[in-house]
Amino acid sequence: MLVVLKENSFEVGREAARIVASSLRANPKSVLGLATGSTPLGMYEELIALHKSTGLDFSHATSFNLDEYLGLAPDNPQSFHYFMHEHLFRHVNVKPENIHIPDGTITGNYDTYCCSYEQAIRDAGGIDLQILGIGRNGHIGFNEPTSSLGSRTRLKVLTKETIDDNRKSFAPGEKVPECAITMGIGTILEAKRVLLLASGSSKATSIAQAIEGPVTASVTASALQHHPDVTFIVDQQAGAQLRHHDYYARVLRLTAELTPDRL
Ligand code: GLP
């Protein structure tokens, strides 16, 4: 695992965008796994800026989002569909037919729908680069604590803690969804490369547990310890409880010297 410590959330976004852009330049047909939340916003802003200033091309790329709230239609401003169109898709030249986001409006036949989402990922050749944020309780996507580490895309009941965190984006009194459709841990682990971004002190405990704690379904991000190519990009606050800062810095320095392609 590579652990990249950055000064602040702006630098986290810039570094993540640099990696996404170099993946797109090396392979214009890249299949990107995308995340929502406040953490990747800086990355999306930077990607839009690169598209406008350098012509970074999304026209051959395909995307699969991690998750969507159950019960929210794409035009609902709180939906992840709306988020992605607002913060990335409408600003770049990605083809609408290449965008995939779980459908939050399905009712019943969840397994059939979720299997078709998994099949679409396979049909696209698998995810080349998966972007992740992390929940305060260590979740990735909406894989809440005690999710199976082998889980696939499925309907997931959200914890009270996550519902409370999500409430911030909803108007007072508005009903906050209790369930979501999310890629599973097994789905995420099949991506060829994974980038997990984190900023702010509220993520410090879950980041330390994910990187330096035991692999456990209680902190689903810790399953990434099984992935052969994962990079954590965290700011000072999110990295505050990590114990091996000096080692991570030396690994980065020597990786840049010996195997720069890994960065
Ligand atoms: C939700 C999303 C996650 C995201 C998390 C953290 O739970 N399903 O993908 O990582 O929120 O969000 P934020 O970046 O706003 O802290």
C-alpha cells in the first residue's frame, strides 16, 4: 500500500486528479469507478479544469459509480446521480451512454438488478481505477461495518451513524434514505487500482484503522489491505493517528526513484 500524506484537502484533490488524468492519458478507454461525498469534490474540480485547459479527454472513458440512495430519482438534488452530473459529467465530454450509476428507483427484484450492474462492470472489462472516500465508521461505498468482505453489489441497510452524517445534505425535516444500492467489498477489490481519499479530523480514526489496524468487517476499508495496488491520499488531519509517517515518506521517496510508474 502507498500512503501519500498531503498538507490539506486541496492537495489531496489535486494529487487524485493527477492520477486519474494520467490513467486517462495512458488509456483513453479507462473504466473509472467514481465516488460521491464532499471528499472527491476537489478532485472533480481539478479534472474539469484539466479538461478545459489541456483538453483532458473523457469521450472514450466509462464510469461506474459506487452507490445510490434507494428511493431517490436521478433528478432529486440529493441523489448521487444529480451530484455526479452537477460536479463532473455536465462539465466534461463523457458520453451519457458510458455513465453507470446504480438506479435508486428500483422496487423489488434487487438481486436481479444488482447482478446486472456487476455484469455491466464485467462487460466493460472491469474497473481500471476505483476512487473511494471513507465514512467515519470506516465504510467504503455504503459497505457498513459487518458487511461481508466478499460482498457484491446489493441492497444495503444504512447504520444510524451514516444516516445522521447524510442528514447534513438534506433539508431539515426531509426524509433521509435508510437504504442504498452499493457495490460490495468484493466488487471494489476487483478494481485494478484503488485510490482512497480522506481529509479532515473526523476521518483520522477510520484512516488509522483502515491502514494500520487488523483486517476486519468492522472497518470495511481495512479490506483494502488485501488489494495489490491501493494508494491512500490523506491530508494532515485525516492522517493524524497514523503511526508510521516517516516510513510512508521514505517509501514514497524511493518509489519515485525506483518505480515511478507506481505513482
Ligand atoms: C457516503 C458515501 C461514501 C463516502 C462517504 C463519506 O457514505 N457512500 O462513498 O465516502 O459518504 O463522505 P464525505 O466525503 O462527504 O465525508
